[in-house]
Amino acid sequence: MTSDSGFVQDVTICPAVDRLPGHEGDLTWPGVWTLAHRGARGVQALTVRVYRTEADALEAGAELDCLSTDSTEAGERVRECFATGRFEEAIALYERQRPAEHVLSVQPALLQGA
């Protein structure tokens, strides 16, 4: 991956509102957005996918959520959230009802210098 691939970007790891007194602005670090997923259709492997933006990762996670909740009670609400672009809400619905061994998480992965 080259530095101009668009995947590596500055990721806010601490917004200005959470900073310690005397520090200004957001604390950012080079990173990528990831979607971690385990539990679909009996597969126990953890898959991690990399996305250019947080929004792309959230949309992909919500789409997986639609598939995972297809025949469940929460499925209709999840699909409604997805259809209206409320991806974080769709993932939160999944998180509340998922089996303990399942994972569906969007997070930044920070890159460390050599």
C-alpha cells in the first residue's frame, strides 16, 4: 500500500473536547478504519477489513448486520436504520442482541512508526 492510496489518513483518537487542559485541538494519528466481524452463518473466524473512511466502514458493518439479523426480531429495525443511513444505530441494535461470541465492530487502527 502506498501513502497516496487513500487508506492511511489522520484518525482523531482524542477530540479537543476530551483533551487535558493546556492542549488545543484534536489529537490525530495516521491510521485506517477497520471492520471486525465474526459470527455470520456459523463461521468462527474473525475477519478484519480495512476501509478508506469511518463512514465506509460503518456502512459495510450495517450491511453485514442486515444479513446477520435477517430472520430475527430486530431485523426489520436494523434494515430500516440501514435504509435511512443510520449505520451506527443499526450496529448498536445488533450489539444489544448478538450472541456473546459474535463481533461486529468499527474501529480505527493506528499505524506505529518503525
